[in-house]
Amino acid sequence: MEVADLLRAQGDRFLEQSPWLNVQQLSVLRAIARCRTAALGGHIDACSACGHQAISYNSCRNRHCMKCQAQARQRWLAARQQELLPVCYFHVVFTLPHELNPLCQRNARLLYNLLFRSSAAAMQEVAANPKRLAARIGFVSILHTWSQNLLLHPHVHCLVPAGGFSADQSHWVHPKYAFFLPVEVLGIVYRRKFLRALRKLYRAGKLCLAGPTAELKNRRRFARFVDSLFQKEWIVYAKPAFGGPTQALRYLGRYTHRVAISNHRLLAFDGEQVTFLWRDYAHGNQQRTMTLSACEFLRRFTQHILPRGFVRIRHFGFLTNTRRATLLNLARHLIGAESSCSEVARNEVSNRSTWRCPRCQGEMRIGPNLSARLLSAQCKFLDSS
């Protein structure tokens, strides 16, 4: 069972009921429905040992497709393996209050960018404080917009090396406490930075206020809305250090290329309703099942399609692209460690070899790419022979 099956069965009805879909969302849904089917063409693979031939359909390679993320994840982690430092790593999560969900739906690019910037600025400001860490830190932030039941739940996962550079970059500063940075302080600074920037966007007239958020066009109502958010506790979660670079690489791979739901969580589809697994984190992380109509399931899934060109994995601090290589070499020198990762870390991101022959387990060699029309002709030839 796959999300593509739901799209092929109920996609037309969903499109009729969803005039709000934009071009990007329509393009993603079409790509998922056609992924690894004859519609995208493919190639004829041949075994180098026994000559057995098999047809492989092309992938859509869309970042929202649950069937195309494994290889993308491996390539990304392979590129990151030399950027790991031989220190412990922390996992920090910044979450937006659910009251902002209606604004996020109509201003996804603006508010998700703001989520990245405000959470990163909060981490850097608190870490630079002499009373906290007094260090310049670096980290990777990854945007997720969903909860386990596919409702909107924007948050960023941050993977942070323990410590950072001193102000003059003369030595590496190790954390003073086991919890790295106090989450209460992070939450306060993060809330202040986000809401101040939100007010600036409002004054500049950059926010789209329509539908459920139309009432916020009134300045007084918007002011009361922001004041109510100042009164809320903004949740920041920090997980203690979970090991060195090998563990960090394995842990990071769980978050980098996730999509809203993977196919293995789908349990049943009767043509009208779909049942899937989800974890109820509010009640002891219990595993439960949920049944939705196919159209409601697709509506929930579609709201997690990001704007075209939006970057969902970002680097901050000394891990930014401009000086990353230089500062990482300096960090390793100050820490006094080798620049290479452990062999276990290398194995975590090793490239997969070509697939094996189902008859003799020999290496299957990938043939030339064929269009859908040529592939259909080849399939008929192979069937007849």
C-alpha cells in the first residue's frame, strides 16, 4: 500500500474538492502518483553473470516522495560525514504554538523562514552569553511541519556539537553543564525574536490575511493576538548528549529526508477510507491507528508540501557554507582530534551498490534510459520472447 495508490484511486475527487491547491502542490501530487511507473519511462537492466533482464521504472526524485528519499539521504549524509566533530552532540527542537497554524497555511515561506531565523538567533545569542557558554556555536536545522496524525505542527530539529569557539577563536569552549543550554531561557529569547519579526512583517504589509485570519487585518485584533502569544510558553525541547560523531550521524539520518508519512505506516485502504499507524506522544508514546477518508488524508498530507525552492535543511554559526571547511579544521585542531570519521561512520553512509540479480545474485548493470513509449515496446518484446 502506498500514498500513490490513494492518489490514483481518489485523486480526481480530491482535486474537485480542493480548489485551494496551488501549482506546486499539484505538481508534487502528480509526481508521487507517477513515481516508478511506466509513465516516467525506465531502463532495461541486465545481469552481468547470467544475462537475466529486468525492467526498472524511473523515480520522480521529488523531495516529498516517500519512495525517493532513501538515496537522497545517503548522498546527503555522505557529503556531511567529514563535517562531524569528535564531540558529543545535542538535539534541540523549537516548536511554533498551534495558534500560528492558520497564518502558516497562508504564509508558509515567510513564517517557516522566520522559524529558522528566530530559533537560530536564539541559540546563538544564549550560547554567546558569558553567563551561559560564552562560545560561538554551529548547528544544523531541519524543518518538519507535521505531527504523527498529519496535522500541521511546524518545528525545527537542531543537531548541535557540544561546545564552540571562544570569542577570539583561540580555544574550544566545552559545555559547563550537562544540559548544554537552558531550555527556559531559549524559549523566552526565541519567542521574543519571532514575535518582534512577525510584527515587522505585519507593519510592512507582507502577511496574507484571508479566511480564518482575515480578522487580523484590524490592527487592534492583531496586537491582541500577538500579546496572547507573548503570554504563552513557547516549547523548546533539548535532549541530552547522545554520543560522538558515529551516533550523531546515525541520529541525523532519522530526520534529514523525512516526509509527512511513510508508506509502511499505511495499514488499509478500502477505496474510500485509509487507516494508518501513528504515535500518541501526549499519552506515553502509545502506538495507535487512525482512519480517515481518502480526501481528508490527502488534504492533511498536502498541507506539508513546501513552497517551491524552499530550503528545509540549513546550517548556522560556524557550519555556514562560507567558512565551514576552514572553521571545522580549526575546531579539530583546537579539540586535538583527527579530521576523519570512524570507520563505523563511513559505513553508515556508504553508497549502495547496484541491485542484485533475482536469479543468481550477480550484479545487475543498468541499461540506457528509455521513454515511456520505447519502454512499452521493450516490455512487449520481452513478454513475447
